[in-house]
Amino acid sequence: MQKSMSSNSRGKSFSLTCFGESHGKCVGAIVDGCPPGFKLSVNDIQKEVDKRRPISEIISTPRKEEDKVELISGVFEGYTTGAPICMIVWNREVNSKTYKEYLLKPRPGHADFPALERYNRFNDYRGGGRFSGRLTVAFVMAGAIAKKILVKTKIEVLAHTAEIAGIKLNAPPTLADIRTNVYENKMRCSNKQTAQLMETAVINARKDDDSVGGIVECLVLNVPVGVGDPIFDNLDADIAKILFNIPGVKGVEFGSGFKVSRLRGSENNDPYILKTNQVVTLTNNAGGILGGLSNGMPIVVRVAFKPTPSISKLQQTVDLKKLVEVPLKIRGRHDACIVPRAVPVVESAVALVMVDHLLRRGLVNI
């Protein structure tokens, strides 16, 4: 007998359990480990969830879920009780009729085929089921709580679109640009002119019945030295793992990333210096993490997203019943680029890991 799903939770001191399917009744999140007495409202969660909704029909899926958050448990009279916090959004804008065909004709680039084999064809295949980007709303609901907790520690998590379809920023953005501009344009880019070029590339891909990918960069500021644990609980390993949990992610790098393989040690090492009597590094090739522990510098992580696999171009697949190669044209409502909507998801995912590790160290005071 096939083993059932078991990888639906993550975190130790601050954990997230995700439930629901893309075309099921709802998608939900259960956060356990939030200390009691923390002021929290449904509006705190809603304002973050609203950031991941479709931005424009020109570049995003026409599926327009209201995503109105319902806070089910764990909060009483405006404060957390210490009990698990359960949150849901309902799936109302659902059209599953096109997905029956994909049960026996798996879509290229999707998890249809391996999921059918893994769950002996009992999995909910509608809209991708548990493998859909729809499930990232759970990340954002939980991340909203994590981000509000981080305010207490003065740690800030900022993400932005760094690249789409090969179009990228000419220079690293300032923190002011990220804070001010990211949620003021459809591409979630810190530079408005670059955002316009990115948008044109996405529109052109959609006109060609195609899609494009890109890169989201995330910064974590004001992290104290020594957050994390060695070997299997490395801070960067935990961040990388949760980022790979986001559908569509195919690469994660910290600091100078793969570029370090082309450097000498003398070029890659970050020299220590004193700045206002604080030990800092002159450069940040390590991306703020050494030996799995934060080193006090900004954590810098970049996340590569593949092009949306649901495209209208004719593709090739296999009819699993007849065992013959057949053409397939995917129908339905899909994003031409998932990168802009992934920006708040990346922020939320990284915030979850940071709070988990801070609580382990006793560094959070509600």
C-alpha cells in the first residue's frame, strides 16, 4: 500500500501546518508555537494575503479568489492565547472541468505524472491539488504572523523582483527603493522603469502563448549574530528548504552564490572590520550566514522561479491509458509569470524560519 502524505508541517518552536487543495473547499494554515499575549487581528493577516492576489489579467491568472481570511482559533479578544492559530480562505472561483483530461495525459512541467504514481491515482488532481501554487496562501497567512513578531525584534524581511525573462536591475537597489516601490508596480520590482520592461516581456510571452520565469531576492536586516544551529539545523539550510517548498522554485543561492566557485579565497573571504565599535564585514559574499549561523550582516538570498508550465502552446505528452504519444493543449486560467506574486510568498517563508530560530534562542519577547 502507498504511504500517505506526511510532509505537511515544518518548524520546531514555530511551526506551520498547511492543509487544503487548489480546487478543494478551502486552503488553510495552522501556526503552533506563537507565544500568548501577542496582539493579532484578522486584518494583520489579510493585508499580507492581499499582496499575493492576481495583479493583472494581462500577466496573471483570471482566477480571482477573494481570499478573505477567517481566523478560526488561537486568538481571543485581540490577543494570541498560546493555542494553535488556525486560518482559512475559501476556494470559490473554481473551474475543474478541464483537469479530467490531465488525469491520463499529464501536463509537461507539472507534477501530474509523479503524483499519480506516488498516490496510486487517489490524489486530488484538480488544479494541481496539493502541488498547486494556490497552497502558497497558507505560507502568507502564517508569514503575516511571523512578520509581525519580527517587528518586535526590529528584524525586517524585504523581498523584490530582481529579474524576469533575463531583464534585471542595472545596479543593486537601495533599501528605500525596495520599501517604497515594490508594491507600487505590477512586477513587484524596486525600479519602476525596469518594471515596465519586465511587464512588456511578460505580455509578449503571453501573446506567444508562452510564459517566463525570473528571480526574487530577499534581504533580512538587523539579524543578531549567532542565530541558527550547526549541521542539520543550519539557518541557510532551513531557509533554502522552505524556499524549495514553494512551487516553481528551481534554485536558491546566498550572498555571491554560484559566483564563489569562480573566486579565490582571498576574493571570497569577507574581511572583518570595526564600525562604530561593532564587528562587521567589509563585504558580504557569505550573504550574512557562516557555518549555518548568522554573522550579523544582512542575509541575502535569491530564489529562481521557472516559467509557468501551464502554457497554451501545443506540447507533447503520453496518453497513460493507451501508452501512445499525443499532443496536448493546456486550457484554463494561468499566470504568464508567477514571479511577481511570489514576492510576498518568499518574504513570508523566510520570516517563518527566522521566527522559528529566534524562538529557539529565546530572542523573542512579546
